Amino acid sequence: MNDQLVLSNPSIELKVSYLSFYQEWKQSGEDMVPWVIEKDPENFEDMITWLNHNKQGVNTSGFVANSTYWLVANQMVVGGY
């Protein structure tokens, strides 16, 4: 088996995979950690813009700039950091 694990910037191309990851976590009833994955991805494009703004320090409401990466295995999102 040749699994490829990569840290990826959040992107529109991973929408279907991320939504599956998000729904699976929501259905589990477990706490969503890290906090950033609690963001409702209903408007996925807005969420990606929000994540990019956070990375650039734009409109962070007093928080420092922060980056989010998705752990991707074979084009499937399996985690967020």
C-alpha cells in the first residue's frame, strides 16, 4: 500500500472530502478539536476565505494571525491542524 500523507492548505479542490470529514466528526458527537474545525462549512467558499484571512491576519478580531492545514491521505481529508 502506498498511502501518501501531506499537510495541505485548505482549498476548494478538497471540498467534497472536507465535508465528508466534517460530517463524520459531527455525527460522532465528539468534541471538535482543534477549534477551527467547529466552523460550519455550509458556505465552503466563505470558510476558505475566512481561513485565508486568518492566515494573513485580516479581520482576526484581536487574535494573532493563525494558519490551518488539513492532513490529507490519498486526496481524503483526515484531520485539521
